[in-house]
Amino acid sequence: MADETTNNTITQEQYDQLKVELEAQVEAEKARAKEAVAQATQPLNERITELEGGLQSKDEEITTLKTEGETRDGSLTQLQATLDGALTEYRSLVVSANPLFSEELIQGNTLDEIKASVEKANAVVGKVKAGLESQANLTTIPAGAPAATPVDLSTLSSREKITRGLQEARKEK
């Protein structure tokens, strides 16, 4: 048994040599692992770089689109204000061109709404005219019938005054 124990023991020199060899193997494995990781991640790193470039171009595109959108929003606001002014002017012209319309009759915020309002106003005015005409037909005065007005006695002669007085006295009896 003594021989077996002695065979398993190594000298310091052997130990140092084994240590150096193992350290060299560990370093070699580290280098191989590092190289394997670099090779395995290279396509991923290239894809990440590509995506980052695409992301940056998309960010620039978004910024451009936002700027264009803000410009269009400003233009849209300006066009809406112009349209509102034109509709107000059109509404005023409709009222001034039709003296039978009041401003309350003409309503609407679009051209179609104003046109529909004008049609309704025409219908209302037509009904009012028809009502007034029918009322006027009911209260007609026959032609040729003079109004009963008292005679101006100051323009009559004395003889005419006496004759008139006698005629009125006979009517009262």
C-alpha cells in the first residue's frame, strides 16, 4: 500500500507544470468560447445595427409627417375660418336679396343647410301671402259705392240748406 500512495503523489515541479498546462487550456477554452460567442452573435449584432438604422429613418419620417400634419392643421383651420366667413356673407346676401326674409328664418352652418333654410322661408312667406290674400278677398268693398260722408253745409246755398232740412225731416217721420 505504501507503493500506491507514493505513486499518486506528485512533486511540486509536476504540480506547477500541470497547473501551467491547465491554465493554458482554460485560457484556450476562454478564447474559443469568446470566439464562438462572437460568431454566434455577429448576425444578431448586424441585425440590431440594421434595425437601429431603420428605426432612426422611421423616427425622421415620423417627425416629417408630424410637421406636415401641423402645417395641414393650420391650413385646415384657416380654410375653415374662410368658409365660415363666406357662409356668413352668403347668409347676409340671401337675407338682403329677399326683403321678406328675416335673419331668424335663414339658418345653417353649411351651404346645403342655408339652401334648405331658404326653401323653408319661401314656403313660410308663401303661406303668409296666401293667408293675407284670402283675408283681403273677404273684406272687399264693392266698386263704385262712395263712402257715406256728411255733406259740407258751408258750401250749400241757403235754399239748398232749407231743402235738405225738409228732406231729412220727412225721413224721420
